Amino acid sequence: MSKQDTIFPGDEWEKFSHLFKRQEIPARRTLLREGQISKTGYYIEKGCIRSWFNNNGKDITFQFFFEGEAVSSVESFRTNQPSLFTIESIEPSIVHSISKKDFQFITDHSPVIKNEIEEQVFHRLIFYQRLFLSRIKDNPQKRYEELLKQRPEIIQRIPQHYIASYLGITPVSLSRIRNRR
């Protein structure tokens, strides 16, 4: 793979690219099921992935991931506890998977990458805080407007029923909100 063909973000990551396994996966492929222990992390080269959980038989989407982002059940990956959610592809995707052992090897041998990961975890924490507060204080219209402003790629690429679930509303309510605009 030539320097310009690399998919990993930066020279430091490229040193460890041999530890990742490239996988082409179809849409709606489950990478991790709620209740399983996560043994793999994923870096998305192409495609879209969502995290969701089952709430009394209802599928609740709470996060989307796109090209250049990593996804895993971090708490399960780190603690060997069952995952609180499912990770599933939304569209045909290309991911690069890494085992927990190889991931630990990277963080043990690269302070640069360890710092990058800490930053990513911090940003994910901020995302979850904002999502949590938005669900408490904002009405669905405001949540939709914020989504349009902050993450327009979600509106463009994600099926409506997943967006409605993410916003905590029904697809019919989402349709009404969109028609008001």
C-alpha cells in the first residue's frame, strides 16, 4: 500500500496497520450483539455503522459512525463486561478490525496513539453528555434542527426510521417535523 493509499490517520497508526484485518461487510451486518463481550474494535474506511439497544422489544438507535471513525463497545472491550448495545452496519461497509490483544499492544508501544485514543474517548463522553441533556431539555423539533446543523451527513445517508429512533420519536412525527421546514 503506498503512502497516499493509506487509510489510517497518520504515520504513527500506519506502523501498526499490519495488526488490522480488512473486512467488506454487507448492510445490516451485526458486528457485536447486545449482551456479548466485545473482543474487537473497528475502524471505518467506508460506510456507516450504528449503535443501538433493545428497549422492551423496541430498537433504539443512539449513535452513528462514518468514514474515519472508530467504533466498539468501549466499556465491554475494556472491562470484559457484556455490551450494553448492538453494533450494526447500515450500508455496505469496509472496516478494519483489531483484536483487544493487538489494540493493547499498540497503546503499550505508542504514547502518541494512546493520547489520541484518550482524546477520542473524551470527545465521545462530551457527545454522550450532550445527547443525554438534549433528550431531557429539548423537544423533538429542536433535536432535529440540531442534528441538521451538527451532523447533516446523518440526514443525507441514514434511513428515516433510524433517525426517528435516534431522536426519540416515531417515523410519523419525524415526517411532520421535516414537512414543517
